[in-house]
Amino acid sequence: MISRRTLIGTAGATLALAACGNGVGGNGAPTIDARVDETRNYLFNRYPGTRELAQKSYGVLYMPLVTEAGLGIGGAFGRGALRIKDATVDYYSAAKATIGFQIGAQQYAHALFFMTQDALSEFRSSQGWAAGADLKYAIPDQGGSIGKDTTEIAPVIALVFGQSGFIAGATLSGTKYTRIIP
């Protein structure tokens, strides 16, 4: 049986290590760009259909590493870059707070494909854009066959991939994206 003190201590240590592993202190622009390049290449090689999706999109926000941890109260944090025509135009952080039945920690990557100019403009002009109802999830297994029906349905398509660790689910609902200066 695990004591409450041990469980709380472990959760605190997990959150601290998650923040360190995410490179919270020292994520300059060159580091973020290098991670985005690796993430984009992984995505295109692992899920070939995403290359065409990126070409059809008005912009793609790549979040190479999001660290999420929780024990009743949890959160997630990551940094990435918005690319338009494969050139970085802005840097963003993603943050999420959760409360409820949860325990564990995980890391994952995700990409948001902006399929309309309006969706991209709204994202870029907002003070802090929150992922919500206008987001359509693509399942990683569909990455090789994301088709016309997917790209015509939603102004923003989210693909979550590369999960490691254990926590129930990896969704972007409630995640707030904020422009940063690395």
C-alpha cells in the first residue's frame, strides 16, 4: 500500500522532472526550430499523408514535446513554432491545467494544421488561443490516408503522436496557446 505522503511526493517530483525534461529553462529559438525540424521529419516519414496535408494548409503549429503530469490536479506544458510555407513565423507555448481523477505522466508531440486562412488569422491575432470545438482530431493511423473529407470538415486539424509514459488520454481540449519570444 502506498502512503498518501509518498504519493504526493512522487507526484511533485514527477511534475518537477517533467518540467526539466521539457527544457522549460533554455528553449531558445534555435533549439525550438531544431526540435520542430525533427518533429516535422518524423511526422512526414511515419505518416506520409501529413506531408500533403501540410502543403494544403495555410500554416502548421508544431509542438515537438508536451509534458503532461497529474495527480488529481495536473497540467501540461510545451513550446513549439508556427510555420507558414515551412518557414517559422512565430513561437508559441501550450499550457493546460486539469482537475479530476488522474494519475501519471506522459510526453507527446502534436501538430495543428490550419486549413483555412480565417482559422490561421484568428489563431495569430488572438491574445491566447484555446483549442476547442473548432478542432478536429485525426488519428495517427490515419496519417497515411488523411483525405479530402478530413480537410473539408474542419478549419483546424490536430494530430497527437509520439506518446510515451502513462496517463489517461492525450487531448488538446482546453489547451491555451500563447505567442512567446524565446
